[in-house]
Amino acid sequence: MAFFGCPAATLFNELETEQNIVVLDVRNEKDFSRFHIESSKPFELCNISYYNFMEAEEESVAQVPQGKGLRIICAKEGSAKYVAEILDRHGFEQVAYLAGGIKSWGNMLVPKLVVAGEGYELYQFIRPGKASCSYGLLCGQEMMLFDPSRNVDFYLTFAQEKGAKIKKIFETHLQADYISGSAALLQQSDAVLYANAGDFGDSQLPFTPLTDGEVQSFVNNGPQVKVIFTPGHTLGSTSYLIDNKYMISGDTVFIASVGRPDLGGQAEAWAVQLYKTIGKILHELDRSIQILPGHYMNWQEANKQLVFTAPLADVIERNKEIYHIANEADFIRFIKDNIRQQPEEYIRIRLINAGKEQVPPEEAEILDLGKNECAASAYAQAKTSQDS
Ligand SMILES: [Fe+2]
């Protein structure tokens, strides 16, 4: 048996370095179209259901591109192994299945160093499966974590390998589009959770409420983390300004677009808040601050190191049709004109993230997969890229 298991992180690197591989997804067409793997570089992706391999082996094998390494994907792993065995038998070389199936891709976090500053390191953890980003700030033996996703083993291992412990966890808002890892991390570490009572006021999680303008710090000096309330996407949306240079902006400031204020069902009231927040961003923040968003719309927003970041000045210029809206009424109209439905599962995800509902891991897995719907502008453009 010459085929082998390929971990998600290895496949990610293979695609990023444009190795000579074809990705063969053997799930059914519906599951494939709902969610499949993506990379910042173009690659050959085909979808042939494993049922076809079972029912018409020769015909299906004939459709598989030859001369390249094969990475076979299914839901859990078993069907991909089944197809790998067939293709191996037919003489294909470098055949591998995605270890753990598509969910391992969906949960994968890719650490990218944003900066090694004076006495600290700031990491962006990209989650390609959700087009989302969480962050880790390391100083000495302490790590602060921002917006962790539910792959908590990754963060715990990452901290351990850095000789650090997760001491503080911060949420930028009550997430609706993915399940937060904060609750699980509180159980598996001695970290303290900090959040804005505007979102977490009635949460069942033990959290320390933040105040606007307060400064969080490490035991041994290190960078200061200034808490800036930026309501609009949610009433408790909060950004974190690190060392006066890097702003973890959650779903408030994106590189393309801003966070949509209609997810709470009060589009007009929250749009008013967002308009005020945009005024604060325009007039009170230094334009050289690097924005570190909670989501991205497409890979072109990343820099050469595949870090999703841009100076605030560039972000404003890029989204001037939003930032330059001259008055509140026009801004509300812009938001209302662009309202679209939110996925049904968002209501349950909010309850889970507030600690009000517990779901078994398999169900959490299903709820958690799929892309985000948090961005507000050029809704159509974002929607197109999300659907592609
Ligand atoms: Fe959000």
C-alpha cells in the first residue's frame, strides 16, 4: 500500500508553494459546493463522488488527471482512503488522503508572524476554512489570545512550544459565525476571559467586563493593549490596539468592507452606532496603524507573507465609498439597501458562544463549518467571493 495520510497543514503548504498536485474531492456535489478547500494560489480541484468509484470504477478512474500527485478529500477520511486504494492499484503515484477529512481542513489554523516587536511577538492565526483570523500576543512566558476558534488544542500546543501559557483571552464580540474556543480554553487553562458586557452581559461564561480606553498589560512590561469600544457590528464590538501600532479590529474594520450591523435584527439602531464608530476611526486613530481584521473576503487582501493586514490609511482609501459617506441618514440607507439574510445557524452559534446552550462535538462541528457572512459593503462583491 503506497498511499499515505496527508495532514491539513501539509496540504496547505503544498498548495501555497504550488507543488504539482491535484486535489480530488470525493464527497457528493452538494457537500462539495457548500464548502471545499481553497488556497491563495491557483490549483487543480476536481469533484468525483466516491459513489461513482464504487459503481463505475474504470470510468471514474479515467476522469482523474494523471501525472500529478493526488490529494483525496472526503468527509471523514474513510471514503478518501477507499478511493486512494483504487487509484494506487491503477498505478497512480504520490496518492494521499486528507487525514481527518474535510473537518480537519475546516478547523486548521495557520500561524503567521505579524511582527517580532520589542520584547514581543504578534501572530495572526489564519483559518482558511472560515476565512477568519484569531491572534496571539506573546511576551515572556505569557500569551494573550484574541478571538480563539474551537481548535483549542492548536492554541495550547502553540503556547507550550513557545514556552508560554495562555493568561488572558479577549473577545472582539459575541461571534455569530463560528464557535468560540473561549469556553473550552477556560476549562483547560488558567486564563481569564475579558469581554465587553455590551455583548456578554447575559452570558453564562465567567468573564471580566472591559471598559473603553482601559489598558491591558503583561506581568513583565511588554506591549500595552488598549481597549477601544467600536460598536456597530454588535453593540459590544471591541478593538484592541497593541503597542499603539497594531489594531485587532474584529468584525468592525475589515481590509475590504466593514462589519455589517444588521445581524442583530436592529439594522437602523446599530447602523447609527457603526456610523459613530467610523467617525471615531477616521478622527481619532493614527492612519499608520496596521489593521488586523477578524475576517477576510479573499486572498488578495493578504500581503506577500500571507498576513491579512494593511495600514488604516490604505483601508480607508480602499473602502472610501463607506468611509466617506457624508451623513448618518445616507449611511443607514446604504446599510438598508444591502441587507441580506443571515444563515439560520447564527442564532444557535450566538447561544453557544454565550454559554447558554451546549451541543455535542459532532453537532458543533457541523454548525461551525462554512464561511462567514459578517462583512457589510459591497455586499454583492463579498457574496460573490464567498460563493466562489
Ligand atoms: Fe461577526
